[in-house]
Amino acid sequence: MRDLIVEIWSSLRQNKLRTALTGFAVAWGIFMIIALLGAGNGLMNAMMDSGGKMDNSMTVYGGWTTIPYGGYERGRYFGLDTQDMVNLESEEFSSIVDEVSPRFGTEASISYASEYISNVSIEGIAPIFEKIYGVNMAAGRFIDRKDMDDKSKVIVLSTEDAKALLGGKGDGTEIIGRNVKVGDLSYKVVGLFHKKQGSWGHKAYAPYSLIHALYSGRKDIGQLLFSFKGIETLEQSAFFKNAYRKTILNNHGASPEDLNAIYIRDRLEQNEQMATATRTINTALWILGLLTLISGIVGVSNIMLITVKERTHEFGIRKALGAKPGSILMLIMMESILITAFFGLIGMLSGIAMNQVMDAMFTDKATVIADQTFYIFKNPSVSIGTAVKATLTMIISGALAGMIPARKASKVMPIEALRAD
């Protein structure tokens, strides 16, 4: 075996350019498939990051009619009211609906001492909102039931806004327990939350009962968020949503056929759509990567064919001196395997390194468009198992690619080989 490896090494050294080009094709194929899969995983991780939201939750919004009905023209707006929430918790839906939180928002400025933040979205919510929407608390507490019952003037700020109100000093927790001005009113800060990826501008949370009483001035309750149980398929989800839409439409004197007038954001449906998109993108990336991999395999096969042609005379002499076909077959195949193994390892390590570079460059790097924060990548990586499998696939394919020219070389007749140019 040692003599075989020394002989192969000597052959490769005599054909440095050819070996380097073949190796580059192999390394590039492995590098591309790992880099592409890593980039795809990074993109999907960023898209799938829900910040802890419950998968079994829905959000219901008011809407505009799209069908004339009851003497009204199309385009009439109606907001959700208390009856819509009562209906949601009625016997008809109680076996499905778990916990409900209304949400009503307003906008105000927040100030503390000499610091000032304008255009803060103040969201009035119920305690269950923390669980349904996945609020990630950093310190203190969230809005509780007593705050709701007492319409307490308490507020939960983001860590970023808390730091800004403290002049950028500390981690923001010093503001907990202190009073801040929200518009013209004083609120006590009871907690801080981590701002979610993709969230809009400045945001704070306060008791729904207080915010709705102060700023609504009408029976519109805003939006309804609720968790559900017993719905496991998209068909079951669609059946429930259509039934509840008809209940809302009946409550507001709209056509029972005007189902498009009510928008319901369904986390189950969104997750299924995201999973489908993930599978599609991953399949496309695998296809692109495998095509690149195949190009490397074809390169190895072509180089081995050229090697056999160039060394036909040598193989004839070997066979004339008593070399067995198996030894020539082993020589060509081992050369093919060594090239793909060595350069495949280089390609694998380079692909993993590229994923690390993308991670350092793009993870937690945000792009802000219209006050909304978008993240491009989150942990762009490929598992070691996948990287090793891709490399082993290339090595095995390299062996198979070298088999055809190797068999050709092993079957050459000595007299024909000696006559070859």
C-alpha cells in the first residue's frame, strides 16, 4: 500500500496543474453545497424566529365590507366590539377558544427627567397577551389581573427605551419602580421586555382596561387575540374561522357571505406556509448544490480519462511485465479517491468557515425600512453530519467516476498499449 501511495503521489506531482484544477472542481462543489445550505438555513431561521409566540393562537381584526348588504354600500368599516368578544367565549366556540386578550393601541410620548421619546406605540393588553404574543421579559413583571381590574397606571417598557430614558446609562433596570410621563399622565414602570425582531418602532404595554377607557371613546375594542385548542389541521382551522367570521358579520349587520371582510391571522396557517416555503427553498438549494457537486464529479472523471490516455503506454509495459489488471484498476481508483478526499476535505472546511463568516457578518445585523426592523440571517450553519455526508458523497462519487477509466486501463492489451502514441 505504501508503494502504491508513493507512486500516486509521484504521478500527482508530475501533473500539478491538472491535479490542482481537478481538486478545485471537487473543493468548489463541496464548498458551494455547504455554503448554500448554510445560507438557506440562516434565512429560514430568521424567517421562522417567532420570538416565542404561541403556535396555537389567532388575531382577529375589524374590516371593510366587500358586498353591499342591508342598505349599506360596500366599503363600510366596522370595528370589533364587546359582543364579538362575548361571542368568542360563547358555548359555540368555548371548546376551541382557550384564553382571550383584547388589544387597543394609541400613540404618545414618554418622558423621564430631561429625556424624551416621541411616537411610542402604547398597547393596551390583557395579562394573557404575554403568553399568546411571546413577550420576552427582561426584568420586573408584566401586566397582571389586578392592574386590569384597578385600571392601574402602570407600564412595561422595552429595554432600549428604558436605557434611552436614563440617558443611555446602565442596563435600564434602574427605571423599574419609577414614574414616567406618558402624554400628560404619570405611569409607574413595573417591567422591561426585550424588543422583538421585526417589531415596529417604539412600543410599550399598559392595562387594556385603562388604555381603552382613556383613548377609545367608542365601543370599538380594537383587536382580539386568543389561544385555541383542538385544531390540528388547516381544514379544521378554516372551518372554525369561517364560523366565527359569520358570527362577527351577523353582529355588525354585514352579509354572512362577506367572509373576506374579516381578517384573522392564524399562527397555525402561517407556520404551515412557512414550513412549505422552507421545504421548497431547501429542495432548491440541495438541487443547486448537487448540480455543483456533479460538475466536480464530471471533472474528476474527465481527468481520469485523460490520465488513462496519457499513461496507456505505461500500463502496457506494466502488463507486459506481469502486472495484474486488478493492480492497475486499484492504481487509478486510488488516485481518484485521494484527489476527491483531500480536496473534498478542503471544500468542507472552507464551506463551514464561510458559514461562520456569514454568521459574523449578518446575524443580529438589522435593516430598517419604514421604521420596521428586518433581520437577514440567524445562525447560518450546516450540521457537521450534513457536511460529512456531502463530502463522503463526493468521495464515493469520485471513486465511481474513476472506475470507468480504471476498468478501461485494466483491460488494455499489452501489445495495443505499446503501440499507442
